[in-house]
Amino acid sequence: MITHSWGPATTLSAGTTLERHILERQRQIPGATGDFTGLFQQIALAAKIINSRVRQAGLAGILGLTGARNVQGEEVQKLDEFANNVLVRSVEAGGHLCVMASEEEEEPIRIPDHYPTGKYVLLFDPLDGSSNIDVDISIGTIFSIHRRQTLGRHGTLADCLQRGSSQVAAGYVIYGSSTVLVYSTGDGVHGFTLDPAVGEFFLSHENIRIPARGKSYSINEGNTHLWSPQLRRWIEHVKMPRAAVEGAKAETYSARYVGSLVADFHRTLLKGGVFAYPADKKSPDGKLRLLYEAAPMAFICEAAGGAASNGSKRILEIEPSRLHQRTPLYIGSREDIATAERFLREP
Ligand code: P6P
């Protein structure tokens, strides 16, 4: 009998699917019930469905605004609504969640009474960067998984308002030149690329590590007039040619800014450098959301050896008080974040 070998069971070969990767992980956890595996498979299914619709957007004539506005006061693109509904429908019946929350919905989302509930909490931004949909720039889905803290059949807001350091897992899907799902459970970061012909995510980026220092900075310099003097000095410093070591050729950082968090973070994670969405005079708490944007990206970045800060404190240590609260975000290579914090601390 011929057995199809995708590499030894203990080492994850390039032919490893996301499902197999998650199952391998489950087998290594004593007492694992398969709940997490089931939830993750449902999230992956939702990603495939969203991906399919994103790829058709220009053709299906669904571009353009519904005219409705979401809790952020932003006009809602039809794809936003679609992605939100797909994620909710994909995970609500599985019995793995006690509650979920979405950027698109003001209140936590209750599991319908006719479905069982479970021990996990799912927080997500169903389609981040949606303002880029019409110009075909990469957009993404971001998700964060916690264990419930309360008792009783249904989870509550308290289950959603947990520090980033208590995440069980976090991940994102980037719908770019290819569709890649990146996730971490805290012990390593792995990326899977969707083969649309097969409809499976295959391991493409095993154990991603972010360089200690990078060569690009990513920030919306159109807001320079709103920045603090400390922030301006940091960016001026980044722009100055600098020799990595004495006598070496001076190098400068390249400016890279897509305006889509998932795209800017994915590049930073793979290549190193720093992405920042700081507080400024117009947005004293920054623009990005803590629970389902900054915290999951921070969890992933730290698991890859990087750092994520609000300018003075680890993102993962921030105690949330509101579901849609915002936070300044500085995320990327450890040494680059340390430099940013040093400038931001100055009087
Ligand atoms: P700005 C996209 O709208 C988003 O929420 C993030 O994906 C992105 O990082 C940020 O806003 C870009 O904001 O103000 O530079 O357009």
C-alpha cells in the first residue's frame, strides 16, 4: 500500500494544511477537548468565504456604500456587513463560544438560545481597512480568542474586556496578492497561504520571527501637524542616515504606508521595522481599537520576538474598560519600538 507522505508526522512539512497544524497542536496539549480546533476550523471556513467574496467584489457590483453607518459612525461597505455576518454565522452554532464581539456591532453578540455555548470568547474586526476596498488595496480580518471568565450559560461584556496577555490565540487573514492566514497561540507564529484551487490553507511561513531591527517605518505623515514634539523628533531621527555600526555605510529607513493595518503589520512582521498609529491632537487615544486590532497584533508580534506598545506600556498589559476603546499603537521590531519609546519619554 502506498502511503502519501507529507513529511514526518512530527515535523510540519510545506504540505501541511492549517487543519493538520491545529490538530498536531491539539495532540500536544493534555486534556485538549477539540473545542479550540473546532472553533479555528470555523474561523478558517469564514476566511475562505470572505476571501471568495472579496475577490469577486469588483465583478459582483457590490462595491459602493450601503449608506448604513456602523457603531464607529463610518459608512458601511457592503463587504463589511457580509464579512461580519459570515463570521457570526460560521461560529455561532458550534458550541465553542459563550459570547463574541465585532467592530461592526455596538454590543457583544449573544449566542442564539437554540445553540449550545462553550468556553471561548471571540473578538474580531471582520474586514479591516475596508475604506481600501474600492481601490483594490489589501484588506484583512483580525481575530482574538480568550477563555471565558464568568459562569453561566451566556458570556458577558466582562468576558470580552480581558487584557491582551490573556489571549488563547490571535490571528489575521490578509486578502492581498495571495490570501494568507497568520496565527499564534503564543508559542510561535505560523502563516498559511490559501490554494484557491484546493480550497485549503497550506503552511507557507513556519515559525515567523521578526528581525530585532528593521529598515522601514510606517506612519501616516499627513498627520505630522497633529503630532507631539517628541513624536516629531522620533520620526526625524528615523529619517536620519545612520550607520548600524561604527564605520559601516550609513543607511536610512524606507517609508512604507498602505493605510490598511493588516497589510502594514504583515509587512512589518515579515521584514521588520515599525508601524505606528500614534495619539495626536485630533485622536488623543489614537485611531485603532484595542480589543480586536491592537491586542491580537501585539500578541502575534511578541510571539514572533517583536514588541507592541501604546508608547509607554505593553499593549498586552492594558486593562480594557470599553468594548471599542482605542489605543495608540507602536508595533514591530523590538529595538525600533525601544527607540520610539525612548523619544516619546523625553520631556
Ligand atoms: P489613516 C483603516 O481604515 C484603518 O482602520 C487601519 O486599517 C489603518 O491602519 C488605519 O485605519 C489607517 O488610518 O488615518 O492613516 O487613513
